[in-house]
Amino acid sequence: MTLTKKQIERQDFVDNSIFELINDLLPSDKKIDWDIELIANVRETIRKEALGKSSIADEKGFYPFIKIYG
């Protein structure tokens, strides 16, 4: 099973938006490099807080994923 092009585009949109948000919130002379671990931590916090307290979107609608069992 793989993600669709639309789902991958959604992942990219969410991760890029979070990266831009972090940099926008920092002082203008400070910027972070791409850090997927930091982005994922912020994404998880948003997911828990925004989606956990409302029914705006489901988890996969917010950030599509494939559950891997192993």
C-alpha cells in the first residue's frame, strides 16, 4: 500500500507550513534549517490539540499516513 499523489502533496503542505510558521515566529535574524524531527513534534502537538478537541478533520485528513504493522 502506498500514499496517493494527493496524500503526499498534503504531507508536504503540512510539513512546509509548519517549517514556515516556526521561522516566521523566530526573530527576523534567526532561522532554523529543515529539521523533520522538530517539524514532526510540532505536527503531533497540532494533531493532538486541534483534532483531539474538535471534529474539524480526521487524523488521516490532516496528515495522511500508512500504518505499518511489524
